[in-house]
Amino acid sequence: MTTEPIVFYTGSGSPYGWRAWLALEHKGVPYTLNMLSFSAGETHAAPFLAVNPRGKVPAIVHEGTALWESNAIVEYLEDRFPEPRLWPADVKDRARARRLVAENDAYLYPVLRRVIAETLYKAPDAVDQDALAKAREELRGELERFAGELRGPFFGGDAPDGADFTIFPSLAFIDRIEARKPAFGVAADLPAALRAYLDRMTALPIVQTSWPPHWRG
């Protein structure tokens, strides 16, 4: 199948953009990357609003059609470029993978975002210690739950799939907090199985290719 390149818009460090980026890399389809700057307000500038009027990444333009919302983009890629698959072939395994995506979006990432807000984006004297302690307690519960969902090296078994491409960008923020604000010791909250999983995912070539630019170095 010949196709024109997908125009892909994302922002460095966006977990939603990262999941779409990983899906693009997994599919091996041609795309052009537009890395927008959050700090420069590029997601709310007129050129991008013409693509996505909500002013959020990720978004794509392909064959004259603009599409946004990360899960919609992932599903479009699966429908438009069926091989290699993003989701398991078995219908029950496929439903389970999509359930894990839904749980990431509804439970894991929201509580992790609260931890991120109190650690990465505040001065030490501005941290709400009670709010952070509560968020970390809830996060530990989610991490244990997700650790129990691993089926071998990855969430679906021997190879990563769409569930991994959603969950990994969330979990990667734990290592980002550890690298930037080690005094909080957030990485210690990771169960051993998820620690090994994070290391395994980080080593994948498609993850290295799509690593957030401002996280490098």
C-alpha cells in the first residue's frame, strides 16, 4: 500500500502524544514529525488550531483529513495499516488490552499526574506534603494492580502491543521524577516487576526513537 506521509503533531513529554508516536513507529508508516513547544504556546497558535481546534496534542493529518485524540489516532492507524498489529488477534485478549488502556486513562495516569504536579512542577517549599502523601499512597495501589497484569515481559505476553504503548509513557514519568527530583524517592514505589518492565521498554528501539527530546541528556 502506498500512502502519503502522515503529518504528526505532538509535544515533548506528552504521554498522549507518546502513545501515538509509539504506534506510528510500531506500524513503520511514513510520517513527518512536528514537535510543538508548550512553553512557546505553539499548541494554541493559529496554524495548529487549524488542525485541532481544541489546541491539544497529539493530532495527525493524513490524506486531507485531520484527526485528534490519542486513542482515535491509534485506532485509525490500526484500521488504515493493519500490519503489524497493535492489538492481539484473539478477541478476548484484545478486549483485555483495551481495558488496560481505559484503566490507565481513568486511574493510573490521573493519580500519577497528581504526584507529578507536586514534585516536578513545584519548588520544594511549595509542595503540599499531605496531598503528595495521599497521591503516592493511591499510586502505589495502582502500581501493584498493574504489576499483577503483566503477562511475561509485557502486558500482553512476549511482545509489546497497544496496551504497552499507553501504559509505558505514564510509568516513564516515575523515572523522570527520579532523574529530576531524586529527593522524593518516587522510584522506590515501583514494584520489582514494573521496574524490570520499565527498563525493558526503555531499551526498545522504537522507545529510544520517540524519547521526549527535552528528557535527553
